[in-house]
Amino acid sequence: MTISLDEALDRFHPGLPLGVALSGGADSTALLAACAQRWPGQVVALHVNHGLQAAAPQFEAICQNVCRRLNIPLRVARVDAGPAPGQSPEDAARIARYGALVSLVADTDGRGALGNVALAQHADDQVETLLLALSRGAGPAGLAAMPASWMRGGLRWHRPLLRVAAADIRQWLVARGIDWIEDPTNTDRAFTRNRIRAELLPPLQACFPHFRDTFARAAQHSASASVLLDELAGIDLVAVLDPIADAPRLRELQALNAERQANVLRYWLKTRFGERPSTAQLDELMAQIAACTTRAHRIAIRVGSGLVRRDGDVVRWYNSAL
């Protein structure tokens, strides 16, 4: 079930000192204020100025005012988050934001480096993420949506508010007289998340009042299934891998049923090369593997930034950029 912000903080036990990503919006402002109340003198605010809209300086000024009022140190990074050709603005901003947050946790103010960072995504954000994954036809890993805690870049990241509804966060702020700023892009329906928030969540609330809870359970089940699939893939990869060539053997791949072969190929490409094949690419790769009944048969298929090719009795992935 969804819980209150205070209940969420009761269950949150991060390493200290703690960095809190602060945008100036309601969610991150509430998380910062609640954490500062719990661990006075142990919290640092981290603000990333993306420079993508005219209001960016206003957001930074709001963050400075909030931190002065709460007596919390603020670290600011200014980045160019413009998208590259073929990249969505949302992805570009997310990548730039994480990179900037990593840079901000260093010991820049003499208070020591931070090993833990808290982000303010909440239950409504989790629902939006799950719906986006469904719209893309995602598997268990995608349907797991956002994890509550994970390691990345040597840091422990946390999302302590994933079971707190957005409306409850705003009520918490109003009750304490804490101001925040609304991002003007949050109402721009050119962004898919905003359309989901405005057009899908209200009827879901009307039809399924507890949808945040049930969607969260579905994401948890998918996360568990994803872990089990990875464990099975790890076992299968050991079994199919040629120890000298360090590449999967064709014969052993062909001996697996379609589901396990797809699972181990996806795992091999993800863990060894950071590549995630589309369903169409994976289906074509498996069809070419099945067709390799003689030494004359070849495999050549693009996967991500490289190519998968047959090399004798094994298949290899080659980075086409090299």
C-alpha cells in the first residue's frame, strides 16, 4: 500500500552523509526537508542546472533559498543537456543529470565525499515508468520499473519515496509552509510522461483506486522474475561458453530451447558488451544460429553498435566502430 512521507523516511536507512538531488520542485524539496530533519548536519543538496529552459536560473535561485532556510549546504553543477542527433530530450537530460550528480558527490566543500544519493521519484512516477515500459513491449527487466536502491559508479543510489503518492507529498509541504516551484514543462503534453499523468492516471484512479499499490506489486514481481532469468542465464552462459575463445559455442546454443537461448544471448550481449538487442534483432540472430547446420553457413547481424558474426564454432560480437 502507499504510505506517508514520514513512514517512508522511517524505513529509509542510508549511509551518512547523504546527498539529496534537488530540482526545486515539490518532490525533491520535500525529500530534502524531511532528510534534513531526520539527519541534521548530515545532508547535502545537489542541484543540476540543465540550462534547457528560460526558468533554469529561477530554479537554481529557489534551491539556494530553500537551502538557506533549512541551513543545508548546496552544491550546483551546470551542464549542457542538449540532445545529440537521434537522442530524445528526456534521455539526454537524464544522462547529463546523473553524470553531474556523480561529479557533485566529490569532496568539493571540505565536508567529505558522499557515498549515498537520494532521488525523489514517487509512486506516481513508478506507475508512469511501468506504463511506458508496457507501451514499448518490455520484458521483466523493463517492467520492474525503477529500483528503490542500486549501486552505480561506486555510489549507492536510493529512491525512498516510491511508495508515496504525489498528492501526499504536496500536502506534506503545505502542512509545513514549505514553498516549491512548478516546472513549466510538467504541463507540456509533447512529453509522453505528461500525457500519461494528465490523461491516463485520472481514469485509472476512477476505475482502480488502489492502482499505485497493485502496479507496484507487479513491478516487484517483474523485478524478481528478472533476477531469476539473469541467474539462469549466468548458468547457461557458463555451459555454452568456449573457455578458450571466450564466446558462445553454436552447438550448445542450438541445444537450448528457444526461451533459454534468447535469455542467454540477451544476457551475454548485455553483461559482456553493454548491448541490448531489439526483439527483431534477437529473433533474426536466433534464426541465423538455427540455420548454421554446416561450416558454410555464416552469421552477420547488427546488434546495437556492433555486429554478431560466426567465427568457426562460436559466435562473436564485434564493435563496428573500432
